[in-house]
Amino acid sequence: MKVIAINGSPKEHGNTYHALKMVTDELEKQGISTEIIHIGNKNIRGCLACTGCSKNKNERCVIDDEVNEVIQKMKVADGIIIGSPVYYASIAGIMKSFLDRTFYVASANGGLFRHKVGASVAVARRSGEVATFDHLNHYFTVAEMFIASSNYWNVIHGKMPGEVLQDEEGVQIMRVLGKNMAFLMESIAQNSDNLPQKEEKIMTNFIR
């Protein structure tokens, strides 16, 4: 099994990376291969709302950048972790652009991430982390993914790179998250023949 972890921080080896590494280290101990992909410093613009991915159905965004390569890695993975620092009590801007486009393409192409296991990680100096954690989870819930949890919300604290390693409770949260994610992935793999059948999406508008 394979897990892709997305580092949405502009700093490649900042606290978001360290938090993700704690989770992936635990997954590796459970025999699951992992890869951390850094997108937080890339020139990734937001969704154009052009619906090109819905028309083309080629599993690609019409904006030809790093997003399309990562979509394919996420497609074949069994689990996906998304990590972001807190910017004004929300997701970092580039991470938001990345997730909007990635999950739009996945939805437009039959639900590429359906029934994969997802985990969100939020990193903050002081506050805003719970709101960010909630925002990240919105992507999983709309994609019909299974969400892994820990013994607290998946948040950890630190300002300077590496300071999260001093957050004893946060470190435990990341470790437990890795263990629970591994168990959930293995359980789903053992019951893959009994997963719920996909229903045709019903879409309604409030203004008719």
C-alpha cells in the first residue's frame, strides 16, 4: 500500500513537513510506503471554473502544471494526507488552489479518490488550527473518502522550523494518526469486495 502526503507549506522543511514526517514514519513502521510531495512553493493558480476537466474527462486540469502529475500519484495511492500551515485561521493560499483543482478533476472524472483513506494535518504557531483542520477535511468528505482520526484534532504547534518536535501532545497526535490510518487502510483492503456501490450523483439548486 502507498500513501501520498501533500506539504502545502511554502517552507519545504518547515513544521508542516515535520508533522507529515511523523505520520509517514509511523505508516512506514506498519509496512506502508509513503511519499511527501512539496507543492507549497510552486506557482499554482486557482481553479478557472472553466469546466474543462468535466468536458475532457482525461483526468487532467486544463492548466498544465504540477497539479496534473500529483493527481495521478494521488489516484493510485491508497491513502492521502494533506498538511497546511495556518494562514489567517485558514489554509495556505497555494494549498487551497491545489486542493480546489485536484478535487474538482477527481470529481469530474468519476471520483478518482473515492474510498481512499484521507487525513488532514494543520500546523499553527498559536491558533486557527481547528478551523484549518476543518477546511481541509471538507475535501475528503465531498469526495466520499474515509477519514482517519487521532486522539485529538490533527493539529500541532510550532513557529520556527522544527519547533513542532517540542509539542509533546502534538507529536503523540501525529503518531496515533499514523497508526489509525494504517489500520483503516488495511481494514478497507481486506473488505474491498464489500465496499458500498457508487450511486449516481443527484444535484439540485436552491433557485429553480
